[in-house]
Amino acid sequence: MAWRRRDHGDTAVFAVSRETYRTSKNPRYGVANPERSDNPFWLEMVRRQWPPSRARLHFGDVAPPGARVAPFKEEAPDFGTPEFDGWFGRLSADMKRNKLARTIDDVVWTAVRTGALKMELPDGRALLIGGRGAGLR
């Protein structure tokens, strides 16, 4: 069997089109609990258990850049002094300036959860309750 490169968004690998990915990839708040989803991208992500980075790679979607982190060069003065207050103000302003603001459009939904309670149902399905999204990126 010969290896061949597949195109980004190949539906033989992931049964969702690029257009559906673009319109359905973002998380959203529900209107009921529980709520049945008919989002084809989310359903396929549940079946595959793909993290957001894998979906981005498959569809050729470039993740937004991370924040620029630069060490603050000034030494911290003694806590509680006016010099410390000024230093901390400069540090806070520098951190705010370098912070990358992301919008919901930059985030890809995933079903992968850490720390969720997993219950096996009598029919063999699994019910996951809670947990934390594995890096919604």
C-alpha cells in the first residue's frame, strides 16, 4: 500500500466539509440542559475524540498566534513601598499591552474533557458529566 498525501478537509478522513467546519467549529452556550445537538462538526468531533489542534490541522486552519511573553527587566522593589506600586503599575501595563485578545471565532470546540465523571450506561454508551475542555484552541 502506497502512502499518499490527503488534501486539507478530505471528507474520507473526517466526514464534514470545510464550509461546515467554518460555520460550525465554534463553541456556543446552550438553551437547555440537556440539549440535543445537530451540529455535524460537533458530532464528528465526539466520534473521533479529536482535540482542537487536530481539527485545525485537518482543515488547514491556522491557530491565532500566542501572546508575546517577555520577561520584565526591572527588579522588584520592597513590597508596600511607593516604588513597588509604581513598578507594579508598569508591570501590569506591560502585561496588558502584550496580552492577545481572542474572540469566540478563534476557538475550536472539542468533546475531549479532562476530569469528567464517566458513567457507563446499561446499553454500553458512556455518559460524561462535567470536566474541563482540553484547551479550546
